[in-house]
Amino acid sequence: MEAGRIHCDLLVIGAGMAGASAALFAAKRGLKTVLVGSTAGLQFAGGMLDLLGVQAPNTANIPALRPWEAMAALIQEQPLHPYARIPLQEIRRAFVEFTELLASAGLSYYCEPENNLQIITSLGTRKTTYLVPKSMQSNAAALAQKPPCLLVDFEGLKGFSARQISATLGKHWPGLRHASISLNGAVHKSYPQPLAWELENQAVRAVLVKALRKQLQGEEVIGLPAVLGLASAGQVQAELEKELGLKVFEIPMLPPSMPGLRLKETMEKLFVNLGIQTLLQRQVQKVARSEGDGFTAYIGPDEPLTMVRARGILLASGRFFGKGLHATRKGILETIFNLPVYQPENRALWHHEDLLHSQGHPINRAGLETDENFRPLNSDGNAAFPNLFAAGTILAHNDWMHLKCGSGLSLATAYAAVNAFVQTRSNAFG
Amino acid sequence: MNPQHPTALSYPSATGPIRTQVLIIGGGATGTGLARDLALRGLHCVLAEKEDINAGASGANHGLLHSGARYVASDMDAAKECREEGELLKRLAPHCIEANGGLFVAVKGDDENYIADFPHMCADCGIPFEELDVKLARMLEPALSPNLIAAYRVADASIDPFRLSFENLAQAQQLGTLFLKDTAVVAFEIRNKRIETVRLQNRQTGEEITVIADQVVNAAGAWAGYIAAMAGLELHMIYSKGTLLVTQNRLTRRVINRLRPATDADILVPGGTVSILGTTSVRVPSPDGIRPTVAEVDLIIDQGAAMVPVLESTRFIRAYAGVRPLFGSQHDGGDRSVSRGFALLDHASNGVDNFITITGGKLTTFRLMAEKTADLVARRLGISAPCLTDKQPLPKTEFSQWTEPGLAPKLWLRRHDPNDNLLCECDMVPKSAVESITAQLSRSGRQTDLTAVALRSRIGKGPCQGSYCSVRVAAHMYDIGVLQGPQGIPQLRDFLQERWLGQHPLLWDLPLVQSDLMQALHCAFFNIDQEQNQEEPW
């Protein structure tokens, strides 16, 4: 055994939704787990957790209100989709286990187990999703019931206009009004994060409460930009509701968003709570097989590289945004193991001319093909390594942006891949 | 506080016909230049454009003000015209031009006879040139290939075709010209060998407009044949598609031309903070639905890299394609050898007395084309006022300046107004720019849309290609009352689709990462792709 090496059961590469949740699932199962990668992508999740947002992949872009029924259609139309490999009960368990973990670290989510929710976004669109942060529970309820409602924006906050939302939704929601408030006392007003930080300050909140009272004309509920605090978000919202005597909800806006940031910070807290060793904001430089079936990974970018000796690796390095896949003019490569990538035959077939094409873009289904245990395949069609697993958006045959299934895909495949790893370990040592 | 925006429009009432001396069809460089020329002669004009300013070839070219050297072998007359007009525009419209000069360079393997003849051909056309040592050329432009074998310096320049047309239109409007955006000709009613009325339709609202004009000028560029056909006339138009690529960073100081007979991807034109590489020449059956393709993009990069090797690895942010309106008969020399000279057609000889077509030509000679057309119009109307566009400088307006890459950051820093938020952070376009543009736009038509604001600014033209700024600009347009009702989402979809057409052939490496983010934001997060299908659940 050499000094300076970290030894672990499972090295998780990638700290987006799939990698981060895989590390949590693995640690919970008693595996000594190391997590390497950037958590920055979690902020772009926006904080909502999608399961499946379209009724069926080939019937245009109709929102699914009953996601588990839509799942049956998906599996029939796209039998290679990763969801088709996982029993529905397992997918449900993945969500339950994950949200219980979040709740244990103080972040509450809301869902109706059999239904999708629809919430108002800052664009005035209705986003279809499965789980929402507690701060958006009243958002979904308000959109569903359309009570008299006041939408409020803050002067100077970019990309959020209450007038826009009420103009967009107002035709079907007569009791919807809008107002704009100047947050005197707050210094940083243009971006969500500094504004959320300002609202942790009691004095700034008092200004807000006073201004809101002035605007109310008997509304039952108030929608605000999703900037109601950072760490003490729940408290900020609860206090506003108590002071005003009505429901207050958050409206998600352009990421990186506060609900996404809260999710990221909660997961980072859980890494500590569950004893996961993290090498965050760092990257795998190369991976070598070591004796037995293990791997040695060299983690950079700075010298000296950290060496991690792992019995197994879970690859959750994402797609192009996560740098798990890299596209050149000639084709698409997997960046760490140079695994074969399922992809359209040539670049002319990557995209449709219609951005919002009802079938989604072919390149968005490129990725790694795996066996039934989520082990990526080599060019012969066999598992490339007995103890290399893959999860999340890097998997082939999933167009998560089109299907609105990003979080669910990541959670479910992370859950299934970790369980498969545990299974192979117990087979080997059982 | 939402400052109320002027939305009152100086727009004609839909009830009666609009009477004017001249109806100009087509809002490209020629049409806007003609509107200014005629307005300066004191004539009242209506300019009808079926889309928006420079929607055709005027907005889909290199933005190159030719010295003329490009045409010395193929068309001496065009070369001389370019030289004269180029010099004139540099004097009278300097704010639209970057007089950066140009180089003609040859690399190993290029035709040595052409290289040897080039100085003589330039001299024959009176085009100033200077032979450069290749080492000096590479010192002046370090991005040039180490395989350079010849280099000449000429007086090429970069010109911003959008700013040019906006400024021409602005002065014309100030002098009383009525501009109808999104307004297409539906039919001509011809009686006694005259176009008596022209029926037009607003393509956004469907509203019909009738114009009664003494003279009608067809300046529809590549669409001139379609307009002429509505008057029962046949024009033989050739449609030559050219694709161009925009780099994220400016690669050279000067215009770089390949010193060889004109072919694919042999010109690289800098403009502000970017460079534009092109072009191809492919015969197409129609000027509509022209899109850059993956194969063209690859061809352009491979060819261009022989001259400027960094093109192989540089980041591109946009591809676009236009159709050169070539006018002429069938021939065997390829479309590049068709004269780039223009065609001024007096249709009195075809039996329509008050109808004129101006087509062909090139951006560099747009003013001359407008002048010759205006001369004919004035003659027919018995007006002796002379052309002034060759003497009077083109005035500079505040709202026309936002197309210049790199300008907005300078102005924003200079003004340093803490309340003037940047809405576009790639190219630093502030709220005040959007307000200035929408105020001007509201004078031109009933609809002010996101795409029209983007056309008049750098919005959506940086690396994020509108992923972020589109949302912020739309929100601000609601706040100032320019957008109303539920139109924001369809406008956002249209804007992103328009950006997409120029993006998707270039998506590899970082731009693909960016497009992943864009789709994640707009499809996965905002669900804008579902919004059109959500009528039922209400």
C-alpha cells in the first residue's frame, strides 16, 4: 500500500444529479465512497425534480399529468430508454430514498405521488414536474385553483417581470394581478443570489412585508421570485406568510437559481453527514486497471495528482455540458475511458432544423449503451469492465431535455447502478 | 415603477388607401438607399418590406466594402464601380465602415499565372495596390498561413450592412418616408398600362393595406422575379446561395482575400470583435428557405484554413446563408462569373409604364444603384432635383448604432449608470439600448417583437446565442409596455428558432455545450416546447 493513496469501494466520477445521488445511495449502503467532480451543474437543475413530463415521446410535446401512466407509453415506444431497464417500484424507491435524505438535512420537497405538478415559471410558462421544493407547493396549488393572486417582482432583478407572467397567464386567470416593488435597503438587486442573501436580513424583509401589504387588494396568495433566502429559506418564507397572514410561494427563474443552489448545498451537507470523501471541483486525469479487478484513478488537474484506488467505478460524468462526452467535427467521444458512444452516423444527422422538433434531436440520444446491470459496453457488445457502471445523462437512448425526465433518470439509474454494484460485490464475496 | 413607453404609432389608418409618389418594394440596402435618395430629392415614399430590414442578401453577406480588386479578372466595370463607390462611402458614411484595408494572399499550390497577372489587372482598372513581402504580410497579420507565397495590399474595408440600412432608412423616415415592416405585396391592379393600386398585407396581423403610387419600384433583390411576375412580367433571375460563418473572436485586423480566381471560402472579413468567413456559391431553385448546411460549413472551414490555419480550431458562433440575386442569361462560366453589375429595368418597354425593377449588383454599389433608379423615377415624375447621396454625409442616429460588435460595452462603461442593467452579458447590451431601439421601432409598424430588437442590436449574437438575454429582454419589454398579453412565449420561440438556424450546423466542442445548456434552460426547465400544446388543461 502506498502513501498518499485513497482506497475506497466505489469511486463516483461526476457530481451532478446522478453522481451526487449515487454517492449518497452508495454511502447509505455502507460502501466507502469517493466522489470526484463539479457540483456546479446541480444549480442548473433549477431545484425541481422531474420524473417524466411528456405523455409519450412520439405524440408531440403534450405534458403528462399522470407520469406513471406516461412511463408505460415511453417504455413501449422507446424500449431502449434507461427507464425501461428499471422496475417502476425501484424508480419510486429512488425518489423516496433521495427526498428522505434531503429532508434529513433540512430541505423539504413536496409531491403528489401519482401525479405531476404544474408550476408557474418566470416566463409565464407552466412547467410540468414531479417534485417541487416546499417553497413552490403553493405555486402548484395556485396555478391549479387560480385564486385571487398577486405576483410581485423586484425592481432591478433581471429576467423577472411580474407583468410578463400575469400578461401571459391572465387570460385564464382573472384574479391575477401584478406589482413591482423597490427593495429599499437592499444593495445588490440585479441577481438572485445576492438578493436572496439580502432577504436573510430581517431589516430588508421588514421593508418587503411593508411594501407587500401596501400592494395587496384582498389577494389570498402572493408569488415572488425564487429569492426567498439561502440556507434559511424555509424560515424566510414562513415568516413572510405569518406576517402577511396568507400563502407566499416562489416562482422559479432562469438558472443558476436559488432552489438549485439550495439543493446543491444540501447535498454537499449530506456528503459530510454520510462520510463521503469528496474531491469536488476536481477532475479525473486518467484511470488505470490495478491488480484484481480494481481501478486506480488519478485526480487533477493540479500536481501532485491524487490517486484513488477503487474496487469499482460509477461513471456519471454527464453529457457535453458535464464534459462526459466531447464532440468534434468528426464525431462524439467518451472522455475518460474512451468507451464506444452510440451516436448518429454523421454530423448532418445530429440536429433537426426545427429547434423544438416534436421528436427531439437525434444527438440528444447519443451516449453509452450498457448491459442490464448498467455496465457500459465495449465494441464487442460486452461489459467493458466487470466493475465499471454508468448512470445519468451519459447513458444512450435518453433525451432528457425533450422528455423532461432529467432528475428522475439520474436518480433512478444511480440507484439501480449502485444496487447492481452492491449485488456484484456480494456475489463475489457472498 | 414601469416607465410608460411611447407605443402610439405614426402608422396609417387601415381604412383608406395610402397615397404616395413612390412605392418601394424591398427593405434591403438598395430599397433603403433608394428611399433616402428620393426623400432627399423631396419625394414622398412608402417602403414596404415583407420581413424586416436586410432580410435577404443585404443582411447575409460578408460586410465587405470591396476595393474592386476581387473583380479585376472577371468584370472590369464592376471593379471600377466598386473602387469609386468604396472611396465615396468611406468619406460620406464613415460610421458604418471600418477602413481597415485588405490583403490578397496566395499560398503554395495556388495558380501562379493568376498571381503574376493580378498587379496588371489592378492597374488596368485603376485600383491601388502594393506588393508586400510575405514576411511583412505575416508580421501584419500573424494569423496568415506560413505557406504564403504572395501578398498584395489593397483598400478593402469592412462595412456594417445593418447599420448602413438603418441609417439610410432613418433619414428617409425623418424626411417623411413611411416604412411598412412585415408587409408583403399581394397583388398589383393594372389599368391602362399602369399599376393603379398595390394591395399589400401585414404578415403578422393579416391586415390588408392599399397603396396608390405614381411610381412603383421593385427593389426586392432575389425576390424581384416574383414581384415582376405579379405585374405579368418575366425576369430571368439566377439564385446563387452563399454560406458564411462568424467566428467568436476577430482573427485578423484586415480583410483577407485569397489571391486566386473567386471560389469557395476565400474571403475573411473582420467586423468589430468578430470575423466572417465565406462563402460558397451553389445554384438554388428559389431564394426561400435558404439554410446553411453541415457540408457547407465543413467545406468553408477546410478551404479557409489553407489561408488562415487557426480557422481549423477557432470557435464559430453562427452560420448564415443568403442568395445573391444574379440577373442574366444562362451561361457556362459558373455563377461567380455572372456580372455583379446591376440591372435597372424600365418596364415601360414591357407595357407597364410606372414600374421599375432594380436588381443584381452588390452591397458596395448599393448607393449607385439607388441613384440611377432615383434618376429614372425623378425623370418620369418630371422632377429635376439632383441626387444628393454622393455629396451629403449619411447622418448618424443613436438607435442605429447597436449592431456594432464591441460598441455597447464602451458606451455602457462610459455612461456608468448603475440602474442601466445589462440585459445581454455576452455583448453587454444595456436596458437603455433596448429602450432606444423599441422607441424607434414603434414608429415603423404595429408590432415590436423580440426578433426585431435583436436584429437592431448585438442581442443573441454572443456565445450564449440568446439563451439568457432573450429571457431578460422579453421581461424588460413587458416592463416598459412594449410586449403585452401572451405574445412573449411565441416571440421567444421564434427568436430562439431564428438563432438555431444559424447555430445547428456549427455545434461541436464548446458551442455544442452551449446549445445543451440552451435546450436545458428553455426545453427542460421552462418547457417552452410544451406551451403551445397546453390549451386543453385550462
